[in-house]
Amino acid sequence: MLRPRAAGTLAGITAVVLTAVVVGTPAAGAEDPPATGGYERTARLTTVGKPLDLLLHPESGKLYVGSDTVAGTTGASLAGVYALDPAAGNVLSWVKTSPGSTGAPAQLPGKRLAGPLPGDGVHYLVGLRGVAAAKDGDTAGRGGWLTGTTITQARSGAKAGTVVVVRGTRLEEVAVGETSVTVERSLTLPATGGPLAVDSASGRIWVADNANSLLRGVDSVAFAPDGKTIPLGPGAAVSFLEWDVEHGKVWAGRGAVLEAYDIASGELAAAFRAEPGDSIADVAVDPRSDQAFAVWQDHGNPPEEGDGVGQLTVYDTATLKDAGKGAELPGNNGQLGSSSVAVTPGGGSVFVASPSDASLTVFTAPVPPTPSAPPSPSDPVSPSPSVPVSPGPSDGSPDPSPGDPGPDAGPTDSGTTVPVDGPTADGNGVGGAGDTSGGGAQSTTGGGSFTAAGGGSLASTGSDVILPAAAGTAALIASGTAAVLWRRRRATA
């Protein structure tokens, strides 16, 4: 796959100087290609710590963020689980403490969101063997720790209120209580288990078997292997599975390749390859819009490979083709963790978590062009194609008067404004290297907004920067001008 690059210089746009590190947003420059109708970056949140996983609750519509503290910063830790209003960007609540390994509450990262609770809330993993549950408004999670082998994978079970976990060769269904976690059913897999996908409608759990390069079916009612397998072709180990109920597909991330398998036929339906230096991090399937949203994450080690820029790609789940609505993810690399993605029903808003720069970026769907109104009977009628029209001076067209605005006259409407921010001066917007035991730059107890300045908002240097939406994503500006890197990636089936 080819990725054209051009160093674009911002021209014809009023220069906006940011006093902090510049937000890595693509800008429209003189050498940039015309817009392609892709998703547009509209906001960036840096007050939920280092986001490790995202989940949009299917019933309450709230966005949950499992998060760790930001290394290399001072102040209180930002680890825990956050509940956000996805429409406004407000932090509704923050679950700071979870069950510790000894049973005592402790502030621990919400490292993986296993799935939604009925009505509202999430199951999530803490530490090596902890499983907890919390919802908006809770100050502490409930649950406990299992003994023995570390939990490597977890998803909400087919049975309401349960979680299915993988621990080595054991697949277990556990119930989460107020102060404990109980294994209700267990089975031994033929090999060490990998990522999971749970299809509650058909009563099947898919488990990746990376040792034998296949997907293995488990009957969730009998909690036993059902004999169904899907062979995987040569390639990297499966890092995640995502179920597409609408089209009977299961999506698998395998290093530099994203694959979609047809459940009915048991065969590979489509494969999409990354750019050199990139890998697939996560995918979210939206049945309402027939789209799958994939995050391709850069390795983050240029110049050997990679360029420090990730990619959000949108696929049509019916045709299994690139929908051409993707967007750049500057600074999204895999140095400090894997990125994750969530989407609102219908695909109106997409949320991308980046552990590498401790940010949550919001993208909005492209607005389709307004159709032209049909001509009325009083409108002038265009000449018949059979009648030649001369463009010469004899056509009687009047010369423009000195008072007429020229063709370069700009629009008078400044358009809708959107907030854009940069990393905070104290480092809250940039994830540091090393261990994650350091504190976060801010303590957010709720109420943070995409549009309000100050604590819990997009403000990074004491004030928000508001740009006209008509300027698109031209926010990558430093000292009036900046060189930006543009690329277009083309996924191949």
C-alpha cells in the first residue's frame, strides 16, 4: 500500500499560535489534497488519565473509560473507571477504588472493560485476577479476586450478570458479588485460550486458539465445546475478536492484518493490511450504520519503521470494503499501550483512546452534501446542448462593476465553532515512559466538559482555543505556520 506524503504549509488561514505543544491534527495546506468526506476530529479530552479501554453502554448510552494514571506527572492518580456523557463530553462520575488483592479497596487501573451490566455500568478487570463491577454514580467498584492463574481475557457472559474469563487453558464463567467473585462453570480447553467473542443470540462463545491457529466454538448454554472451528491462515496471533451479529461475521486482529471471518461458511471473508510500521489495535462494529471502525496504531519508533501517525479506518460491513471515511491519528502509537475505539449507534460519533498521549479524541461523521433544489418554472432555462453558446465578448455579458466582490471574496459566515486543545503544560496530555506508578496531573471528580475551560475540560494552557468548523481540522499551527504530514492509506481486500 502506498502512502503519499507532502509537507503542507498553512496558507490563506489566519495563524493561531498555541502556547503549548501543538495538537497533532491534520491541517488543510496548499499542497494537501481536497477533502474526501472523512470523519472530522472535533474534540480531544485529556482529563481521564491514560485511557486503556472504551465501552459505550448499549442501553444507557454512557461512555465508560477504563484508565490508568499518567506516568511522569505530579498530583493525585487518575486511575479508575470513568463514566462520560458522550454527547456533551462531561465526566459524569469517577470510580476511583476497586477491590484489591487482599480484599481491601485500592485505587487500581480499570485495565480492561469486559462488557456492559444490565441497564447501566460495566464489568472490568483489575490487577492480575480481579473482576469488578460499577456504574455511573458509584464511588467504588464491587467484586473480588480469583486465586491461582492470571486472567488474560474477559468478556460479559451470555448469562446476565456473569463474566467469561480465560486463565491459561481454563475457560470460566464467573459471577461478581459485592465482595467476591465466584466461578460458576469451568471447562478445560485443548490449548491455551486467547481472545473471546460472545454471541448471546446464538448462544456461542468463540475462543481464539493461537497455538493451533483456529477459532474454537463453545456452547454457552452447555458450557462445553460445540465442535465448530474456523481455521485461520498463516499470520500473527489473534489479539482481539469482535462479533458482528448483523452479518454473521467475526473480526480478528492479527498484527498487521485485520480479518473478517464468515461464521456460516467458516472461511475468511476479507482481510485488510496495515501500512508498514502499523498494526491493528481495535475495531468496533456498528450494526445500525453497517460500519466497522478500526484503529491502526503506529509502532512509534521512526525512522526504522512507522511515522508516529495512526489511522482510523471505516469499513462497510455489508460489502467488506473501505468506506473512504477514515481520519489520521497523529501521535497515536503503541509505545505505552494499545488504542481502543467506541462508536455511538448510527456512527454519528467515534471515540478513540490513545494511551501514548493520554487522550480521548472525538470524531464526528461527515455531513452529506445538501441536494440541490429542483428548478422552478420561473427559473432561467439552460440552452439546449444542440445550440452552441459562444463565450466571446459578443454574448452580451456585462463586465463586473468596480463595486462587485471579486472571486476571492471570503464568506461572511464564520460557521460553527469547535474546541481544539493541546497537551497540558504539566504533562497531563502526554503519557510518559517507564512505570505507571506516578500520579496524574489533575483530579477529576466529575463535571469535565469538552467546551468549558478549566478543570476537567479541554483547556490545556488556561484557555481553550476555538476554531471555526469551516476551517476543518486545520489546527496544527505553531508560530503561524507548520509543516504537516499527510497520508492517505488504502486498505486492500
